[in-house]
Amino acid sequence: MIMSSLTTLTFAADDDVPLTYHQLGTGRPVVLLHGYMAPALPTWVDTGIAERLAADGNRVIMPDMRGHGASVPPDTSAYPSDALTSDALALIAHLRLTDYDLGGYSLGARIVARALTVGAAPRRAFIGGTGLEPIVHAAGRGENYRRILSNLGTFEPGTSEAEFEGYVQQLGADPGARIRVLDTFVDTPREALARIAVPTLVIAGDQDNDRGSVEDLAATLSLSCLQKVPGNHFTALFSTELKDHLSRFLGDPGRS
């Protein structure tokens, strides 16, 4: 069984903070970066994406990004600007990956886009669940998350805030760490995105309308293709169509 090969390991970031990553399968390395709030296993394993890519003959590498899952440094100063990008590059260096693929969803997709502009050199990449705006104007985003996470236990039952609070509790998330993650966000200039020379799949749910224009993002990237799949920002991750597109694209950068 492929799932029996799931392992959990650690590595040291550039500032020596210990971070956790998970691996599934063997073969061509593909590094996957999750979104804000939900760490690696709910994003990639629970949705079936990791198992599908592992079955395709990939070594699926899934870090818990700083402030998430098993990668939560207690030191409040351990969340410097652009830390998540630096951590992704550090993991790639730690694993000595030179021929690999790179993908991400939501916040993870924004980190993929930024990493491609500051040194990451995968053969192929995918950017899921985000449009252009959250990438070029990342700094200062997430104020609504900050407001809710700073006031847990004060919201009326049935409100959207209370629903989000329930999600935080379900994840077992550290609210303070998630707030500090927001402080690490930095902008990635549109001009830098236009210089990316990596074939990139832009993919999102057809009802995912709150995170900028995927059409504008695909138009900005010089070697991109765009696909929409059924679902909103969360349900799209579970769609068979998303798995099919990722499988085809990572198997052949000329197709999706």
C-alpha cells in the first residue's frame, strides 16, 4: 500500500528552527506547499492528492510550513519576513533536489510563485487556489484572520467568526503562531513573475472568486496554462478533476 510508506522527518531551517516534513512514495520528487491554517496532511493526504501523485511514481514531499502542524516554533521572534519562502528553499537544499517539481495551494501557491522569483528552479510548477492580487499585494493581508484569532471565544454561535473558530479548534491550531505567520508576508512584483521561465499550471475552483484573478495570473506568467475545476476554494481540493490535471501536468509539462 502506498499510504504505508508515509514518513515524517525534520530538518533545520536557515535560522536553525526545526521544521517538519512528510514524504509519501518514491520516484521523481515533487514538493507541495499547503495553504494558510490547514497543514500538510489535511491538505494533501486527506484530499487524496498525495496518494494520486505517489501512484504516478512521484516522491511526494509535504512540509508543514512554519507556524503550522508540527512546525510551530515557540519563540515569537522566529517568524521573520518572508520566512516561508526561505524555509521552502532550505528544504529543497536540505534534500539536495536538483530535478524536481514544485506546487502549492492558496498561501502555499503564493510561496511557490515567490520562490520561483528568488531562486527555486523546478522543472515544472503549479499554483493552485490563488489569483494575481494576493501574490503581488501579500503584505498586510489576513487582517480578518488576525481579528478572529485574537478574539477567540467572543463570537456569537452561528456567525462566520464562530464557524472559523470551530475550524481552528478542529485543526488544533496555535492561534498565536497563525497570527505571526501573517507578519511574514511580502509582496512579489508583477515584473518578477513575468520573468519566471518554468512551465506553470495555474489551477483553481470555478467558484473560487475571492482571491484575485487567475486569468490575470496566468497572463502574467510567460509559460503558463490555466485550468478551472469544479468547486470553491475548499471543495476544489477534493475534486477528481484537480487530481487529473495535476497528474497529467506533472507527467508532461506540455499537457494539462
